[in-house]
Amino acid sequence: MAAILEVQDVEKYYGNKSNLTKAIDKMSFTVEKGEFVGIMGASGSGKTTLLNCISTIDRVSSGKICIGDTDITTLKGDNVNKFRREKLGFVFQDFNLLDTLTSYENIALALTIRRTPAGEIDGLVRQIADKLGITHVLDKYPYQMSGGEKQRTACARAIVTQPELILADEPTGALDSKSARQLMSALGQLHTDLGATILMVTHDAFTASYTQRILFIKDGKIFNEIVRGDDDRKRFFEKIIDVQTVLGGESSDVI
């Protein structure tokens, strides 16, 4: 199976020579097409920095990141924005919906920006809304929706353009347990049905248990990796907790 994401010997430094902080330390891994991969680690471990570098929001200090056939570390200027718009989908903790647009319009906007033919937009929006169980809120504005409905709208917006890679940053961080369960069930179903490739950063073991594979990061390096395989979600959750216990740190940092 082809790799959608290749991270090769990536390093990221902040500061100057007198006060240098290494946020990512010679990290390498791949994500195959159609995988659902989680990244976990304590606060300050480097996971958010890594996601920022993969999303083209930040630049690496050394090493290479390839998404599909493109080495994103070589992109500059408008080419960065074009690549981000055409190849990546984003799901943020705080939803990032436009308050003046309905759920339908927020999802459709992603297609409009991609210059999808007008005649195709309605069908694509309604199809993804149906899969995520949000057809009943398509005419509502964000202030009229629950947190879970807003996040599923954000997921629909990220997935409707069928990007090469979907990046999710703490997608359940602002949700109650019921909404988090609904979101992850829907996201897992989309991954199965559409073969979406998803890379998700999370603190939460329950959220992580929906993935196929988890990379645990500590001090800017990959500390451990576990694969779900044939385990049910309960057993995988238990394995995640076991690794978190070994990682150490405050429970609020890792769970």
C-alpha cells in the first residue's frame, strides 16, 4: 500500500544559539493510504509541533515531509496555500466554523474554494451530511447547534473535498462524553466507508481507541507504537492506558 505521509529525520528547533529548544528530534514514520493513525504524548512532547509542520503551518529545521508526491518542506509562498487548500483537510478543537454561514454553507464553502462545479455541490454536501448524521442541522447557524453538531459539521467540511490527508487536532477536546462518542463513531465510519487517511493528535485514550495505530511521542521522539490489529476497542483502550502509564507524567497530561 502506498504511503500518503512520509516523515524523514525531521528536526524542529525554537529559539537561538543561546537558548535553543529542540521540539522534534530526528523523527521518522510513515502513514499509509487509508490508515487512521493517532499521535499521543504529554504536554510539551512535540506532538502539536509535529502536526503544525505536517500541516504546513510551521516549517521544519531539517529533514523532509512528503505528502503524496510532494515534498512540502520545499514549498514556498502561494504554493503552500494552494497545497494546503487542495490536498489537506483540517478538524480543529474549536470547530473554526464561520458564524455567518449555515452548516450547509460552511460545508459547501470548502467545495467552492476547490472550484467544484456548482451542479455537484448540493449532492456532495448532503451525502457527507447524511453519513455524519447532521442533515437535520444543515439550515442552522453555528450558534443554533450543539458542540457535537458543530464538530461533525467541521468534519464534513474537512472530508467533503476528499483530501489526501485529514489532520485532526484534539477533535473531541471541547465535547462532552456523549458528543465525543458520536463524533468518533461517525469519523470511524467515514474512515471505513470512504477510505479516508486520518492523522489525529489527542490526549484522550478513549478518542485514541478508535484509531488503527498510535504513535506515542516523548521529548520530541517516538517513544512507542501500538497497532490495534484484531483487538476490539476495549482491549485497544487498555493497551493505550498501559503505555501511558509507562510514559509517566501527570494523568491530566496524557488522558
